[in-house]
Amino acid sequence: MHAMNTCMEDNKIETESNIDISIVEDDAEARRIWVDWLNGDREFRCLSEYGSAESAMLPLQHEKPAVVLMDINLPNMSGTECVRHLKPLMPETQFIMLTVYEDTDHIFDALTAGASGYLLKRTPRNELLTALKDVHAGGSPMTSSIARKVVKSFHQSPTPGKELAAFSPREKEVLGLLTQGLFYKEIADTLGISVPTVNSHIRKIYEKLHVQSRGQAVAKYKRF
């Protein structure tokens, strides 16, 4: 499928709280299921669905959904490469990878590309919808089995050294909490600072790491 399909229901009431979602997935049945899940919840608005990365690239830049559900194993251009191209052009959009893969290489490739979350395709409806709300609120949702792999890889990694020398003590604290998956408000509460101050620190962290998303920051921190 190479043409855009809108997935909004004509009779669905739009509210200011709707979270706009687009789907990129080559399995038509999987798309249908996720569209049904989104249209069955008043907090979401499904903007569009695509069957390939190529068909999604230009339209998504115009639509600018809040969140994109991206299949990692697309024909031709992969979902990871699609995110790598789109994230710099759509910095406000969050990308959640949907995949059957649980290996560390696929996980960190996707995070380095700019993804903010990584879920298995078999993730149940309620967990998927909760993940969409989490990523929209600043979180980095991951299926529990994948999260364990990420944590394990951190434990096996050497402690960051001179690469962190450019960070202030507070920036290091914020980065550490960021990699633990805390929301911005949770970081602010933990450190006793305001959310705007957290945002300021995170902007500086992204600049120093030369990244544009939490996922990229986590992946780069891991590889120090």
C-alpha cells in the first residue's frame, strides 16, 4: 500500500485532548486492529495509516502527528531508517517502534535513530494505549522484557568517563534520571527544581550530546 489512508471516524468527536496518532505498518490486519483500538478511545485521534516508509515520508511531515507507531521491519526502507530521516524534520513528534525483535542491537539502533519507545507487536491494547499517553507526556515506554534488556546492557557497560566532563553536576543528575525513564515533572520533583528548569537542562544536554530526543540521549549515554 503506497497511498495514504486516513483512519479518522467521521462521527468521532474531536476535543482539545485528542492525541493525534499515525501508523506506519505493512501488515494490513495489524493496521486495522490498531486503528480500531485508537478509534475506540476518546483520548486519541488516528490521523492516517501507511503501508510503507516511502509512502509515509512526505505526508507525515505535513501532518505532524503527536505520535507515530512505526513498524521496524518494513519492506525496502526500514522503520528505523524512516525515523532517522524524519526525526530531525519533526522534532516534536514522538516515534514508538513496534516490532517482533527483542535483541539489543535493534533496540539501540531504533533509539539512536530518534525513537522514544520500543514495544513488541503483541503488546495488549491497554498497554499500547497507556504507552501512547506516556510518550506524549514525555516518557519512554518499553515493553517490560525490552526494558530489562536495556537495563542489563547498562549494567554491562563501562561507566561514562571524559565524555561527561562537559556536563555540570546538575546536568549529570538530570541525564541520569532521564535515562531511568522519569517524566520531566518527576525529575523536577526529585531534584526540587521547576519543570521549565528541567527543560532548560535537557536542551543543554541534547546540545552537548548532539541529539534531538530522549531515545537518542539514552542510546548515546549507553555507548560512552
